[in-house]
Amino acid sequence: MTTEEDEIIVKANEITYRREKEKHDKEEQNVVKTLQGKVGKYFKTYDFNDEKKSFYRVLKDDWRDSQVLVENWKYYHDKYYGVNLETWYNDRSSDSDKEISETEFMQAVSWWMKKAGVYQILTMESDH
């Protein structure tokens, strides 16, 4: 190959790299916009009825804008319930998830605490 062909290949590689970087940056901006748009909001999932509930809230992650913390609450039946905090790097919500108010979220938390037995423990009178 001649140096002229080498220069063309180098320029083509630079163009390809720049386009890929622009595409990656745009995708990351979209993820950040989507995730940050959910911060401070509350959601219920398709499993949200009188018998079982699955709901979550989205919290800001101080580490970076391209991720959020999600506090998941689930109660399906005795021995299968819990609360966990996880990091989302992409929008993992479902189309069936519906935004709810903070009041509805707190009502669901109260319901969860009663079902899990936490509420009874918190309100129990003590001799101490």
C-alpha cells in the first residue's frame, strides 16, 4: 500500500470512530434523560391488588447521572416479601408500570408493613 492509501484508511477509521462515539454519547444522553426523569417518582407494577403488591420508588444516585437507585417493595404471600435497593443503569420499568402519588406509595408501604408483621411490632406496647 502507498502512504496515500494508508492516509485514506486512517481518515476512514477516524470518521467511523467519531460516528460511533457520537452514537454512543447520544444513547447515553437518552438514558440519562429517561432515568433522571423518573427520579423522585413512585410506581406500581402489574402485581398491585388487594392480595399482593409490587411497587417502587426511584431515587437519585449520587455516583453518576447515568444510573438511579430503585427501592423495590414486594409482597406476594407469607414468606415471599421484601424490600431491596438496586441500581438501574437502564430503564428497567415495564410498560404496565403506572406512576402513583407519594400518598398512594405510603399507603402501599403501610399495607406492606401490616402484611409483613412490621406494623404490629412497631405499634406493640412494651414494658421497657
